[in-house]
Amino acid sequence: MSDARIEELEIRVSFQEDLLQKLDDALAHQQREVLELKSVLRQMTHQIETLEAAFPDEESAGAIEKPPHY
């Protein structure tokens, strides 16, 4: 191989390594974001379940009955 060809290949490898590092960083960032969103979703689900338990809907609980004229 000629020196120019080897140098071209080394440059390509260098760019690929840089791109691979950027992709790895982006993937790590997205993974952290997904984990954070899962945590928020669990918290919100728990809050909804707590609210549903505190305020059961009227049909299932029978707490509020319709007046006879309805």
C-alpha cells in the first residue's frame, strides 16, 4: 500500500472512532433519560392509584345515588 492510502485509512478510522464515541455518548444520555422517565411514570401511576383509592368513582362505590326523578 502506498503511504497516501495508509494515511487516508488512518484518517477514516479516526473519524469513525470519533463518530462512535459521539453515538455512545448520545446512547448513554438517552438511556439516562429513559430511566428518569420510567421513574416519573411510576410516581405518577402511584399518585393516580392513590387518588383513585381516595375518590372512588360513583358507579363502582355506589356512594352517590341519582335522585328518584332521574
